[in-house]
Amino acid sequence: MRALRCRSIFVLVGLTFAFGCAPDKKAPPGAGPVALPPTAIVAPAEAAPADLPEVVEAPAVAEAPEVVAEAAGAKPGVEPEAVRDPPQAAELGPFRVLILGDSLAATGFGALLERRLDEHPSIECFRKAKSASGLARPDFFDWMSEAKTQVKSRDPHLVVVIMGGNDGQDLISKSGAAKRVQWSSEKWDSAYRERISAFVTELRGEGRKVLWLGLPKMGMASFEKKLELIRDVQQAALADFAEVEYLDTIQYFVDRDGNLQDRADVGKRKNQALRADDGIHFTMAGSEYFADKVYPEVLRLIGVSDAT
């Protein structure tokens, strides 16, 4: 079993901080330490303006092959010999998982999912995230170039992506010189779909899978209306690719009537609040709850069983 890498994650409640990047794990030699950033969805006004409220909290980290009988060739009245199945995937690790995304990946949820995956004896997990980022503003943060860099350096078997919450705005080119595509215009859907496709193309590789996490349902009606369109375009773009799976996460955050679920049992703790007061950002209990839902989906895609 690999030694568990230690990391420090500070619990900051009720404070708002500047946006930043999540630390790269096992950064290339010479790279200096980077502080874990707070949760954020929108960029600073001067960098990547959007109409999403600022963050109100930051994260903290909570928590045999079967023997089968082969009857072929067995003599009557004689029990067939027990033979062992070919080695399961869990015996062949480590499997490398790369998490990419915006503030949801940069802090609470991303940090907890990374930790759980890293604790698995057959998995090695990396994470790269940038608060307030997305595919709408490569002039603020260029995810196309970053995707190419990350898959080259990490060579992951699976890439987990969660982003799009900041993309409900005009689409701007990397240089800012090209004509922007206005949000909610007729051209926006197709232009955004092209960006999704280009991004996924950078992530793919021989035998590599991509798990794209659909954006969770939010409690702010005006924001949720934007996300409905973003989810639809993302899902349609991803349907064109093999080895890419879209996971609808709305199912985890609504009750039987389709209403936003704001409380749930998390671990051994009963009736925990999942969202901050803004209805958008997760509490630490909510981040843990979300990570607990996604974790088995990651194990399924890389073909390993839970080690707990």
C-alpha cells in the first residue's frame, strides 16, 4: 500500500478569500507550494466577471478474486478443480485518476474526493483546479492548454471533470481579440458545444476514460436557469465521444418531488445541512456527501472494488 500523502486543509467558516488554484500533487521539481484556495464560482470582477455570488466558506477534509469451478473436462462424479479467475483490476494498480475543475474541484468536494481516492491502495489521485474558471474565458484561465499539460504529466487512466458554473456568460477568445459570442444568443449553444468537444479531445488518450460530472442543482432560481442550458449543451457534446461518461448529479440533491434537498444524513451524522445560505455553495457536510456519491462511480469506471 502506498504511503498516504499528507496534506493540510484548513477549515475556514464564514470568511471570504481571494480566488486561487488548487495545489498540484506531485508537482514537477522546482514548483513551489501553493495554498489551497477557498470555494468560488465566479471570477473577480476585473478577471472573469459573472453574476454569481462570492464564496462564503472554504473546505476541510473530513474522512479475492473469486474461486470458481470450471466444469469443462471434468469426469462424471468428480468435482472439478477450483481455479482462480484472472487477476482483477484492483490487483493490477496503481490506477491514476486526475480531477479537473473549478471551485467545486478546488476546495471541499474536490479535496475530499481526492483524499478518498488516494487512500485506496490501487489508486493514485491528482487534482488541478482553478476557482472562477471555465471554458467561457480562456483569457482568464486557459483550460485547453492546461488539459494538455496535465494529461501529459500525469498520464491518467481516468479524468474526472466538474466545471461550467462560470460559463453562463459571453464566450471570449484566449487573446480577447476575436469577436465574443453573446450569452443566450443563437450562436452561443453551438460555440460552447465546440469548446466542450475541443476540451474533451485534449483529455482523451488510448484507453483513457473521462467522467464528466453534471452540475448539481442549485438553490438560486436565476442561476439554476442558466445551468439548465449549460448542462444540456455539455451532455449533448459529450454524447459524441466514446469512453466519456456524463454523470447527472441532480439526482443526489433533489427529493422525491424534485425539490432541492438541503439536508441529509452524512456518514454517522444525521440531518446535516448540505448548502450554505446562498443555496449554491456546499457546506463541509455537503462536500462530504457529494464526494461519497461520486467515489463509487470512479471505482466502477476504473474497475476496482472498494477497499474499506
